[in-house]
Amino acid sequence: MARMAQLVFVSLMLAAGVMTAAAADFPSKPVRLIVPYPPGGALDIEARLMAAKLRDTWRQPIIVENRPGASGALGVDFVAKSAPDGHTLVLNALQMVMTPHLQRTPFDLARDLVSVVKFAEVYYVMAVSPKTGVSSIGELVELAKKEPGRLNYGSGGNGGALHLYVELVKRAANINLTHIPYKGNALAMQALLAGDVDVIFDVSIAIIPLAKSGKVRALMVTGAKPLENLPNVPPLDSVFPALSSTGLSSESWHGVFAPSATPKAVVDQIAADVRAAVMSPEVSGRFREMGLDPAGDGPEQFGAIVRRDYERWGQLIRDNNIRSD
């Protein structure tokens, strides 16, 4: 028994030494930050802001690479199949936990990826075209009940986060809005600005400048508090208190993921360095201008959030029989 205990102890020490060496060697080459969506979106902007800070920390080139397709699944799969050494990472959003419930993915979220760090809390804003004549969520609900079938809403596609948030509101308010899916959020926004659709949910960075210029009217923001840049727009939890207990109306997230076999010491180092980057005055200030809150939840906390949201949104998708395009 003593001999066995000694062997186990030696094995553990060797393993710890390997992990420490792996962390000490990271990064030993350029790091790729994969954004699984087209350029110009919130995640793409955030990735480039963080990359500028991480270059100084890691003293290696940081390459931001867009790999869009299949609601983000193509970029995620690329990282899931990459070498588990921390040099290829994927940035993703809440959509990541929705996609496996809507389509067959080439990766298993729980088996193939490890949650590294939640670096931003993200908020969605419900907005309407001024052509509707609506200026508050109460007026929207009243109009939808008074003239059933008149109002429609646009989204970036069936099963996307912006589609599902409207479904939440429809269910909570007991109203009907006709869904018009587009091939991407940008096209849905163009339709709203043209007056072809009446309602949209989109990330705060897309809505804030349009609301301030009067091109759209912001009615409601996800979460429990108003946004700093939209102080008079009520939070969803106060408008529909019943949703707050589900957790579905809370703020969303953006985070970093790595291949599942990445050494824990490397994962922890990446989490700490990303946290420091987003909390820097330059990056945190820009995040807040975009309507984001900088965050730094590490692997354990972020992993628990991802698992929780996977179950919650999966249940909503099943309950409403929502399917992907």
C-alpha cells in the first residue's frame, strides 16, 4: 500500500510538473482568436480590442480570424478540432448554447470544448420602427392585441437569439407578432430602418446609435436594470416580472472557449490574461460605450453559466417547437 501511495504521489507530481511547464511555455507562437461570425459584429469588435491588449501581455502576434457559417457552428468546430494548447481559441455568444438544440452540430459542446472566461455581459434591446407610431412597450402590446396580425418582427434567422427573445416577449405578453427571418441580423436591421418590419431585438451596440438618432425607438432592454446609454428604456424584468424567475430574460454573455483537452494551467492563464485585458481602462471604457459590461468569470463559474443556459434555452426551444432554417 505504501508503495502504491508513493507511485500515485509521484504520478501526481509529474502531472503537475507537466501542467506548470505547459503554462510557462504559453504562448510559444501566434494565438488565433476565431470569431465564428462575419466581420463588423459586436464579437468581432471585442476580439480586436482584446487582441491589442493581449499582444502586449503575451508578446506574440494575436490573429483575429472570422470563420462564419451554420449559426457559428463552423468556427466552433474548427477550434474543437484544433491542437489543445491554447493557441487557437473561439469567442462566442449565447447563440452557442442554442444552436445544438436547433441543428446537428459536428461538435459536442460539453465533450469537445472547455469554457475559459466570460469577458462581457451583453444586453439586447427591443426596438420598433417610428412608422408604427409606438413609443413604449405598453403601446406595442396594446396595438398587437387591438389589431392581431398587423405587426411583424424581423430576425437574423429562425432559432437565433434575436428570434427567441421576441418569442419570450410574445409568450409573456400573450400577443402575436409575425416572424420574418432574414439571412443575418444586418439584413433584419435594414428591413426595420426601411419600415418593412415593425419590431426587432438586437444587441445594444446596434440599437444605441440608431435610438439616439431617432431612426428607431427603443422600448425595452434585457436584464434587470436600464442601460447607461439608454437610461429611460425599461428593463425586461420590470416589464414582465414573471420572466425574471426563469433566468431567460437576464443579460447574455460573450466568452472564450478552448479545445477540451487544453491543460488547466493554460486555461487558467488565458482566463486571467483576458480578464486583465477587458478590465483595462481602454477596453472597459470602449465596452461600456457599446452597451456591454466587462466581466471576468473564470472557467468554473463560466462553465456553470454555459451549462445552465444550455438547459434553459433548450427547454424554450422544445416548448415552442422552434426549428432552424
